[in-house]
Amino acid sequence: MENKLEKGLTFNRKIKAEKEFNLKDFFLQWEWLLLLIFIAIHIMNSQLSPYYLNTYTLLDATMTFLDKAFIALSMTFVIIFGDIDISVGSTVALSSVIMAVLYNAGLSMPLAIIVCLLVGITAGFINGILIVKFKELSAVIVTLSTMILYRGIAYIILEDQAAGGFPMWFNFLGWGYIKNLIPVILIAFSVAAVIFYLLLHKTTFGRKIYAIGNNDIASLFSGVKVDKIKLIVFTLNGFMAALAALFLTSKMGSTRPNIASGYELDVIAMVVLGGVSTSGGKGRMIGVLLSIFIIGYLRYGLGLVNVPSQVILIIIGALLIISVLVSNLLYGNKSE
Amino acid sequence: MSDQYILELKNITKKFPGVKALDNVNFQLKAGEIHALMGENGAGKSTFIKVITGVHQPNEGEIYLNGEKIEINDPNDSKALGIAAIYQHATSYPHLSVTENIFMGHEKIDSRTKRIMWGDMHQAAAKHLQELGADFDPRRRMSTLSVAQQQIVEIAKAISTKAEIIIMDEPTASLTKTESEDLYIITEKLQKIGTSIIFISHRFEDMYRLADRVTVLRDSKYIGTWGVNEVSNKDLIKAMVGREINQLFPKTEKEIGKEIMRVENLSRKGYFKDISFALNEGEILAVTGLVGAGRTELCESLFGIKEYDSGIIYFENKEVEIKEVEDAMNLGIGYLPEDRQEQGLILDWELDKNISLSALDKISNRGWIDRKKEKNMAKRLAEKVNVKARSIFNLASQLSGGNQQKIVVAKLLTSDLKVIILDEPTKGVDVGAKSAIFEIMSDLAAQGYAIIMVSSEMPEVLGMGDRILVMRNGEITAEMDVEEADQEKILEAAMKAEK
């Protein structure tokens, strides 16, 4: 619909609105490289262990890494802003510990789970409010502080002990199968991944996230509620950390204040390897998903043949450096 | 002034993928002259400067310095040859002191102890500043200085490197009248000590005041060089635009309608105080004053960027609150920000996404983006504003400044507006585009839109405004109809000495 303002203007310019398919651009996408790495890792793993390449192993393996992958979904949003949230590991610990303590104090398990999620939401909301209200503080500084703070509270609540004894059905989250084949956590993660994919790529909310990551001032002048969206995303990140806490606690059977330490770095590594630039505005959900499974299966495969975990860390670190270098060289000027 | 050429560029051609940015351009700089370089946006001035400073290497052509053929392969080469460039936005280190900025890269170092000789450097810096008629402390941090003062520091830096050729790229664009006057004096001082100067500006007053000769580029080509006194204003405009412009301020007869917006005692602490005015349909309200008088801040509050503390806004006779941008947009207020690249566009984005950003609810269904609607809207609006682009999937950064501006205008067109706020709409815009902007403004006003135009340019305030508000230190010091206004009255209200 033309409005009154437009009518006065008439030029005879024609501008194309059809996208031309460009074979080179199509194949120069970062995700193809990730797909190659993904395949290479499966080939390597099946060479390393004869027991690797079958449906059961491949499905079971996802149980070992998908808990933290939940956070990678929302962390993708945070990093597209050009921000970062390093408090998620501590948020996992805090929400997990509070859930366990309340359950042991007599609260019913479903209520304890709700409280766990609320703790995550609150922790994320506090991060968000601090970042939005105090513009001079960067997200790194704010979440570094709350990372220490949340973990500290977890230690005060539980001291250096473990808490657990959850009802049997709670184990189902971390160890359950649907039809004796597909892990519950894989189903749950798939649902979450689809939701986050649609949010980021198909909705105005996702568009605004990219806009803010590229230029928050121009976004503000275009009527994007920058502060509100940032607040929502950081709160969402806290919620996803609590969700990860549920699956992780279920898997472990009990919790300790030092649970999920170093999680934030694993999560950030997944997102960055997925092609999301830490300078903001760029990256796609597909890449992050591929990278989650690359890192997960790499760890699992090397673990199968008893490669020490320190060596695995070195390999993942090297993979990350190489991927960041390659993406900078190849895709430095590409948007999204 | 001697007739010997200190710098000579012959048949310079510079190609970028798909475009010739410079096509067979010639340029001769006499020793000790001030040479104005003029042309529309996108005429090739910036590329030309970048060839001289070694940022770009020409594909064809030769460069002679003092009659000797040279090659300038990178910015260090040009520095070593005594060429310095001063840009509109100083490219300095804001958190370092003036002294550090001046001596960056050539610090005075004690030859024995290898220590930096701070005392000597501060002294030398103070001396350079004094020569330029500036009296601020060289120990001050760069970021505490005004734009004009920062430019002086850049000039002092050029002097300290013993530059013989200084290029000034639109130095007066963000300066007030008095500051520009100071810059003229400094530039003349530089000329007296034998420096040759290339001066780029869109302002004719700059050229008449300073330059000995003027060279015009148009569409990447060399058009000609004239002595400033030999060429008429009209011919010069024709050389720059390629056609004649009859009337710069095309004000049409129109009816001024009923009141659309009224502001009473609007205040925001530290920025503006007790602002009251009314705005009528079909009216162009020019808001002027010195840079820093609170004009932009006022407009930002009217558009919901920064909330006002107190005061009342009436819109169509109803009391309204504008707390965020969405409120203003819902009322039908549009804003063309001053800094198009930073505030108006996402440079890394395609045109379609840029255009739709301020109208996401129009191209979506309960939050789901309808790509087809989006593309159609973008195509329609991009064609409406006559953007020179092949496809709506071009990146905004690939467009020239003028075309980027058109995209910002296309964003305004996405909503049904009643009030349009234009913040320095002609800043950094060439004369051809200027007259186009004024024409559109007049058209819009004639159709009944109310326009608030913030401007520091006296001629356009007097030429385009129906009513004029003058601001100083965050307060309105004068309000007058254009018939009773003149330059003196406005200046007096803008600069009234403080008691």
C-alpha cells in the first residue's frame, strides 16, 4: 500500500528484487566446511573404534554433550549482539543446588523443578538489567561478576557437599529413552533447536537481534526497543542454563556447588566454531548446531579410545583457532 | 606564491571492481597556494585524496613531486614525502593527551637514555598550538576538546612532521561560523609559512574566502581548474552539477494549516530547558543556533530516543507522552538523523532489510516475517526514492553517500507521517543533492506535512523556514517569522553573551 507521502515521488527506476543464485557464494558458506569436519570426525571415529558406527552408539553419544548444548542455542543470540555471558556455568550450579536443597527440605520435585527454572530466569534477568542500565559496564564485566557471585551463593547454600536422592522419574530426563532407542534429551534438544532456529531466522525478534548486533544506534533510531530485547535475551539465556541444569543434574544423579564449572567456555566454543562472530551481527543457527555435534562427537570418539581428556582439550582448542582464522580470512566481510 | 608546481598528478585513473572511481584526472598544486577541490558527493574527491596519501594506488597515471616522478605505495610513503591529511572527523587517539597525539610516531627521545622527553614535547606542542592561535593546555586529553580544537591539534601534528603539503578534507563541515573563521586564519597562517594546501569543501564561502584556485571533479572526471576570481558562482555550480540550478531554495506558495503539535515547557536536565513552541500543518519550522545549543537533543526527545524530564506535548490537540521511539512513530513523527551512516543505516545489511527495519510490523504476521512482502516493499520504496542500485540485495555500504541518504529517506516513507524532523539534512551534501532535498521539503510542506528542520546554515534557515526558532544553551532565545528575520537578528540570539 502506498501512503500519501510516497505518492508525490515518481522516478522510473527499476531495481531487481529477485535474488540471483550464485554457485560460488552458495558453496563458500561456512556451514559446508563444518559439514565436512562433521563427516571427517565420524570417519575418524569409526576408524578408531569398531563399535562406533552404529545407530545405538551414535544416539547414545548425544547424552554426553547435549545438556550444555541447550545453552549454546541462547548464547548464540547473546553473541550475535556482540556481547557475551560467562555466568551460565554458575547459573547452572546455582539453580541445580537450590533445586536439590529444596527437594531435600521437603518440597515436591515438580515444584523444585519450577523453582530451578525461576532461579535461572532471575539470574539471567539480573545480568540483563545490569547490562542494560549501566551502559558503561560491558557484558564481560557484568557476567564475570555474577559468575563469581552465583557460584559463591551456591557454595554458601550447600558448602562443599553433594545433594541428591531425587525420585526415580527424574533420572528419565538424563537417561531415558523413547521407544528404547531415542534419548529423551535428544528429543528435547531437537524441539528447542527448531524453536530457536525459527526465532532467529523467521521472526521479527530474530531480525532485531541481528540489527542490534550490527548497529544498536541505528536500531534505536529505527524504533527497535534495544534495551527490552537485550533484557529478554539475557533472561532467556539464564532460563536455558536452568534447563541445562535439569538435564545435567538428572544425568549426574546428584549435584555439588562445583557442578558445570568451565561450562561457559564449552558453550562459547560451540557458538564460535559455529561461525558466530564475537564482534556481533553475524552467524547462523545451522552452523551452531553442526558445531555442537562436531565438538560432542569429537570428544565422545576420542574418549572411546581412551585419549586423555587434556589431549582432547588441546585438539578442540586447535580446531577453534583454525576455524576462527579460516573464517576471518574467507568470510571477513560477509554478513550473516 | 611561485608558479612552480610542487605536486602534479597526470592522467590518474583508478578502477575498482565494476567502477572507474577516477578517470584520467589531472591536478596541479602550486607551491604555497590554497587550492580548493570541489565536486558533488561521489565525484571522486575522496578517492583522489586517497591516491595522494597512498591509501590507493592508481591503475594509470603519474605523480610528480617538485618535478620528480614518484610513487606513493602506502600512507607512510606520503608521510615521508611531507604530505599530511586532516579529515573532517579527526582520526586521533581520544584517550591520549594533545602532546601525545601531536607527536605520535615521532616522539622526542633522549638519544642516550632512550627515555621520552615529556618536558620538551609538551613545550614544543604548546609552541605549535600557540603558532596556530590556540591556547589550550597540551596536557589535556584529546576527547575533552571540541571538534574545532581537535582539528587544530591535527594541524599542529602536520606542522610538527614538517609537512609541506596539507590536505584538508571538509574541515569546516562540523564547525560553527566563528570556529570556521578561526580555521580560515590558521589556514592562511600555514600558507604564509610556505605550506601548500588542498582544501576540500562543499561551502562556497570557504572557497571564496581562502582559495587561490579551484579544481572541479564530476562523475570521476576532471572538469577544469580556474582562478577563484575568474569564475562565477553560477558557472562553478554548472561545472559541478553538469546542469544549471535556477533556484536553490524552491519555496512554493502554500497554506499553513491548523496546529498539529504543541510543546510546552519541555525540559531535559543538562540539555534543554522550558522549550515551548507550536507546529502547524504545512509549516517548515527551522531550528537554528550554534552547535551544542541543544537542538539535536531536543529533536531526539521529540522522537523518543532520550526521554524528557518534564513538560507536556500535545499532538492533534491531545496530550501525549513520547517515552520511546515507538510512541513517536505511532503518532506519525519521522526523524532523519544527522549522522546517516551511524544512526540511519546498518551498512553491512542489504537494502531490503535496511528499509524494512523501521516497519517490521508491516511486513510480518504475528511476528513472523513475510519475506515476499518485505522484498516488495523494499523494491517499491527504493524505486520511489530513485536509489542508484542494481538490486535490493546490494549492501548499503556499497552505495555512495547520497544514495545511502536516499535509503534513510525510504525508511521514513514506510510509515504514514504527519511530522517530519530533519536534523541537518544537507550536512555533507553536495549542491545538486541539496536543491533536490529542498525541493522535496517544499513539496511535502505544500502537501500539508509539518516539518522541523534543524540547521546551522544561515542561508537555508532563511531560505526554507517559515518560522525560525533560535536556541542557545538549551533555551529558545528568539522566535520569529521568516519575513522579520535576518542574519544579524539570528546571530545575535544565537550568541547573546552570557550574564
